[in-house]
Amino acid sequence: MRLSLDALAALDAIARRGSFAAAAAEELHRAPSAVSYVVQKREQDLGLLIFDRSGHRAKLTPEGTELLREGRHLLRAAGEIEERRQRLARGWESELAITVDEIIPIERMLPLAEAFYRLNPGTRLRFSEEVLAGTWEALHAGRAELVIGVSGDAPAEGGCSMLSLGSVQFVFAVAPSHPLASLPEPLAPNDILAHRAVLAADSARHLPPRTTGILAGQDRLTVPSVKAKLAAQIAGLGVGYLPTHIADPEIAAGRLVARAVAEPKPSAELFAAWHGRQMGKALEWFIGQLGDAAVRAGLLG
């Protein structure tokens, strides 16, 4: 290899210090002659002059400037790798994958991410979203170390720990222009059955998909996310249940109307879940935060 990281570090120190001797004594802990040899050897190997030595200070030549500009990217990357290696040795994961069920708006995770980054742990966070059984599947397929907002029974494979986040209430909501907006309350199942339901598709790839709040034989419009379901109901394309923390702002703004029904959808308890084996410090930190009542209230609104 013609240009090692050690050689790049020497070139960088000389360029910043403006002196072979100062760089050698203060940063590289080598004799000036040894530093001079390293530079001369690199110049011979590369066939270019890196430093102009004609003045009082060692100055980079144009070729040396370009070489060091690229080399500093490598030095920074190497430094980051070493920092991550040290943090990993102290128990911090290099990356933590967190999947959030779309019943919890992903933006509500951002204050937690901000607080985590203030620790400067060096752990990369990777957030993703799934719906219903797809959230469970992300955990058991290894796509996530932590899932937030799962509901219902855990898949048969089991082997995970769970923390209750609290219960979510649901409201039956329709657009103000929809025919169900003007029918007498409470709405009977036959009233609802006559109209299209909007369904957020379960994102599970392998686990059996789940549906909730749909009547047998009811026409349905399936959309890919909870956000799309909300938009479709606001547009009057169909009706259905929405979590109150998602529907309430739209009801307050007049874009949706809440309707009482004869057979309301029961509340759902949401959980965080993770595999308990070999937990790193980042996963432990997030689980600890989710144990705080104020954090859980912020997620569920």
C-alpha cells in the first residue's frame, strides 16, 4: 500500500502545524528525521511533490492539497470506526433498529431520539414503520431489536419480553359529507354495512394478516398505511375506526365527524416488545425511557 493511514496522519499533522519538527514532537511522537523520511518515501512512491519546503513553513503543493483533501475523509472515517469499536466494547450497539406500529405517529418518537443523541453514544438509530402483525414480524424476523405499539397476542414463537404502553381508544369517524354523518345515532351494524370501509393493510409478509373493525361482507378500500386510511376517510371514500389520538385533531378541525355506534370497537392495549437476550446499552436505554409514564403518554397522546 503506497499511502497508509499512518502516513496520512503524518501529512495532516505537518500541514496543520506548518513544520516537520513541530508535528513530530507534539503529535506524532517521532523524530523529525523519521517524519521527513515518511514524507519523502510517499513522494517517491506517488511520483509527486507533497510539500513545498522552500519557505519557513512547510506548505502543501496543489497536488499535496488534493491528496490530503481526500485523505482527510479516510482519516475521519477511520476515527469514527475506532470510536464505534470502543463504544461497542463498552456495551453500546453500533446500530439499533426500532420498528413502530403506525398506530403511533412516528414523529412522536423524535423527542426520544433527540434525548438519546444527547448521550453521544455513537449508536446509529434506524426507525421503520409496520402495521398490525407486520410489527410483530419485524421483531421475530430480526428486522428490529425493539418494536413499539404492538397489540394482540405475541406470535407463537414467543421468546420476547413485553412492556405495556397503555390503552388506545377508537372512534368511528366519517367525512361530514358522508351519508352516515346525518343518520340517527347510534349507528346500527346494518347502517355501517351498507357503506365502504377503509382498511389499513396489515404489513406482515409471513405471519397471518389481521383485520380489525370490519364487518363480514362489507365493501372495503385497502390502503397501505394508517395515514392513508385517515386521508381516505377525510376524502369521504369510506368509513371506519381510527385511534382517538389520530382522529381527534381532524374532528376538531371539522374534517371528520365522530359517530356513536351500537357496537363500538373495544380499546386496545399496546406494548413494546424485544428479545431479552444480549441487550446492549442503547436498547436498555429505550426500554428504560418507555417505562416512564410521561414518555408513554407522549406516544399515545
